[in-house]
Amino acid sequence: MRSNVKFINERIQVAFEKLKKEDFKMYEAISKAFEDIGGNVFCGIQIPKRLIPKEYFRKFGAKNLWKYNLPGAWRLIYSIEGKNLLVFSIILEWMDHKSYERRFRY
């Protein structure tokens, strides 16, 4: 199922655009993730609801979370929403594996 990829807020979009100058390899990897997610919204790995940190619901209103594995053990976290027959993949953040483990208490 195709989706429109969006950022949760302008701060995340600006951080992504900064990567173009600061870490071009990560910028390319995340850009590839956007293409993959746009082509198949379910290409990531769904995070079980019981494991979703409450802060994602409080901060973003996310009712579901998916992770997309990036190179170097980084993770891209996104949520899927539907509205008026359109599907959106909302990019929430990306983080290294250590931060991911802390956030999700693995």
C-alpha cells in the first residue's frame, strides 16, 4: 500500500535537511527509507502496542509505531495514519541503536 511520507513537525524536517551537509550518508539512507515507505507503508517492522513508550502518544498522538532499520544500526520511527482514503506515513524521529534500546526499554 502506497503512502504519502510527511514529517511530524518542522523541527524534524529541518533536522533531516541539515543532514545533507552534516552527514550525507545518513541523509541518503533516510531518503531511501522515505522511498521505500512511500511505496509500501508496511515495509517497516511494527512495534507491538504494549511496547510503545507513552511519550509517543503524549508528544505525537501516535497510536501505532513502526521502525525502519537504517545502516549502522540506526532506526527510523514512523506512524501510519489514514485520512479521506489517503494513507500517510508520519516520520517521528531517527536514532542510533543505543538510544532506541533506551527509549523502548530493551
